[in-house]
Amino acid sequence: MMNQEQVRSILRESELFGVLSDRDLNRIVPLCSLETYREGELIFKQGSRLDHLYILVQGSLAIVRSSKEPGPGEAGGAIVEVLAPGRLCGWSSLVQPHVATASARALVESQALTVDGSVLNSVLDKNHPLGYALLRQLVVLLGRRVTQAYKSLEPPL
């Protein structure tokens, strides 16, 4: 169990929430819960409805993308990224149609703060400056990921 100051500190160091003021972080802290995932556990599957945002606290997660729809309980495909603490996954929980664009699997026992995407969206809808700041940072993060994906497709020189 984490106290609010520990959660605030993790959010402050995360790639998404780190741009927010302490006042705005205080609005997000109560929405967070800590979850533990076993080594090899599938956290979410590509193509499934995604309801939560995840901020990795401890361990590492593989982001796996498949060219075909994975079967039940599978996360087959290529590892496109390995996330370290502070990194975010599950961003699709914040935007329509709320469908996972990749799968996430714990590479080792891992912990993540989870935030219900619909609850967070409700908070953002009521506080437009906070919503703008958070979604602007999300666009920056997604832009980096797209650039990284393009680079991974380039042949070596």
C-alpha cells in the first residue's frame, strides 16, 4: 500500500504526469491504485477494450505488436518496446475507441499505478487547463513513439 505522497512522487517522475503542477497532481493522486503483475502475466491484449492507464513503478513491461489479432490469452508478435519505471502504457484508455493498439506483458514481477481512463477523462472534462496540459503531453509521447517505430523500420546503413 502506498501513501498519497509516494503516489504523488511517482506521478511527478512519470513521463505523462511529470509536466503537471502539484495542485494538478493532487487531483490525480486519489484516482490511482497500485497493482502487481507476475512475471509473464498479460496485462492487456492488442485489440481488446482498454479501460486503464498504467504507470510502471517497478519491473519492466514488454509492449508487443502483432500483425494479426492475438488469440485468447496470447500476446504473440514482436516486442516493439520495453518499458522501465516511470513509463506509460494503456494510453488508448483515454481516447476513442478505447482499444489497445498493442499488448503488454510483465517481463519480471512488476508493479504499476493504474488509473481508470473514464474517471480520469471526467476529471479532465471538468478542468480544461488540466486536460489540455495532460493531452498535450500525451501527444508529445505518442509522437516520440511513432518516430521510434519509423526508425525501427529503416534498414541499417
